[in-house]
Amino acid sequence: MSESEPALLQGPSRGDRGEPASGPAAEPAGGWPTSSVEQTAQPQPAREPVAQRARREPATVYVAGFWRRLVAAAIDIAIVIPAALLITVIASRISGVHMPPNLHLVDIDMWIDLVLATDPALVMGLVLFGAIGLVYLLLFQVVVGRTLGMRALGIKIIDVYGDRPSPGRCVARCAGYLAGVATLFLGFLWMGFDSEKRGLQDWIAGTYVIRA
């Protein structure tokens, strides 16, 4: 037997102890062979080590400050205004509703009179501006988790689990924008005083704005 083969567990033969051998080589006087069962030690298969699931360590994130978010919002507004103006002009020509021809941007008294009189052209313009802005915010937050202004400033939106917000959270976040406007923008100004830099829309939707 070579050294590389496993050794079998065998005791001393019966012939060595003065007893008749019962192995396959021994035959009785009648000449009939006797059967014997050789018991060999079968090696047990080694168990594969169970791989332990690696724990995901919590990532360290840094929330975006008030001024960074303010600049991102200004970029978003600069993107929305031209598109909203174009759509408003087209809708005004189709519907035949126009603003007063003698209206000036710096005429505060005229603007106040239009607001108090709920001028149809002004109401249509405000509704279109708000709708286009909300569609812009909802679309980019659902698809990529941040707006173009946020991308330019290197920030993004996450939920409380650190993942991209779900469509339901994005809808709740857009509702939070309306709530922030309804509070005379106090919901947005709260970001400057909150320890987690979360505005009213973040608290409603359960989201954070962090540095990407």
C-alpha cells in the first residue's frame, strides 16, 4: 500500500493468535469458501464552512446646508420660469385671456389690485407656473432623486433608510412644497434653524437632503 492511500483499520489476524483465519484466503477442510465482511472506516465528508453574511455598516452622510439648498432652488427656478412663461403665453393666446396692457413689473399697486380682483389672467398664470414647477420637481425627484439645481450643487435626496425616495415620498414632498408656500415660506426658512437642515417638505415626506 502506498503512502498516499488511506490506511484501513485492521487488527492482528487470528492465525497470529492461534485461531483459524476467517479471511478470504482461508478455506475450511471441505473446500468451500467462506464469506467475510470487511469493515472499513469510511471518511466523513468535510462540511463546508458556512459563509457569514457581511453586515452593511451605516454610511456617514452630511446634510446640505441652507445656503447650498437655496442656490440649488434658485437654479431650478431659473430653469422653470422660461418654460412656464412660454406655456403661459401660448395658453393666453389660445384662451384669449390677457394681462392689462399698461401693466409694469415694478407697479406694485397694480399687482395688488390684480390679486385682490382675482384677475383671470393672473390666476391662470399662477396656476400654470405652480403646475409646471411641481411637474418638474416630481419628475426629477422620482427619476434621479434630485433636480438639476441639486445636481449642480452636488446634493441629493434620500429617505430615512438612505435610499432614493419612493414615488409616494416624492408626491408627499411636492405637497410639502405647497404647504411651505402656504406658510408664507416659513416652511423653507425653517431649514436654517433645524439641526438636521430639514424643511417642512422633508418632515412631511420623511426625507433628507445630503451631499452627494
